[in-house]
Amino acid sequence: MDINAFFDAEFDEHLDLVNKTREATRAPFAELVAICTNAFNAGNKLLFFGNGGSAADAQHIATEFTVRYINDRRALPAIALTTDSSALTAIGNDFGFDYLFSRQIEALGRPGDIAIGISTSGNSKNVNLGLEKAREMGLIATGWTGKTGGAMASLCDPLMIVPSNTTARIQEMHIQIGQMLVGALEQTLGLTKS
């Protein structure tokens, strides 16, 4: 193995995708910032969810809202539906893994809240059932995905599709998008220090 060639190839793929993602997600990102600004101003919250690496992304971004991103400021209401081990195991045991997120959305979601499903393929059944439940209950269903958007494409508005088939690269862009969302909302809500 040529470690230097591997190293350069990974960075080259990442850098190429950064520019493609910038163009592919510009409009849906602006739309997401606007609806999240309205939701926070109306007293609503964000609900993040996904599996595996996307579960970690959900937790990471929700924490950026509830704690802080760059500057100290008031906490913003965001929940990762991937953190309550008792709820996850009880739902999985009693109803099945497919209902991990829809059941929590049914319990915690309110009309006007924003559900943000994260799936690199767009075809995670439990994520999509969560998005369906969100729409049914009057939440705004949004998502972050990759590849072609999968089944999420018909469930989310807006939907940010990272134009890649490589899971690791899609996840890298999801974290960037998530952190940019926090930073943009801090500015639109007037929470940044000069």
C-alpha cells in the first residue's frame, strides 16, 4: 500500500465533494434555515434521528443547539431521538426496530416542530417511518441524505442530497451542513456576539 497515495486520494475525493455539495445543497439549506428560524421564534423544537454514524451526527448537532456552537448564548431546543437507551430498547422489543423514531415523534413531536431525518442512502425504514409520522402529525419533515435521495425524496421538504455514493464522504458533508445550520441560526436569531 502506498500510504501517501491513499492519503491524497481521500482528501481529493473529499475536496471534490465539498464543491459539488455546495451547489447541490445551497437552496435547500437556505430553506431549512428559514423554517428553523420560524420554528424557534414560534417556540418549536428540532428532532434529529438516524442510524449508526447518522445517529452520532444527530446527537452531535442536537448538542450544538442545546449547549453552544461558537459563543455562549441561550439554549435552543433540539433533541436527538437516538440517546434514550430505555426508549430505544423498549420500542425495539415491543414494537420492532422499524418504529424507533416514529414512536418517539408521536410522543414528543408537536405541530410546527421540525423532524430532521438523517440517512446516507435515504432508504432507512425507521427513519422514513419517523418522517411519515412527523408529516401525519403536522411537523415539518426534512432530511439529509446522499446518493439519489432514496425513499426520503418523497417525504422531505427540504431535502439535502449530498451527491456521492460513498457513505464516509456523505457523513462528512452531513456534519458540515449540521454545523453550518447551527451557525446560521445563531446569526438569524441574533444570538452571536459582535
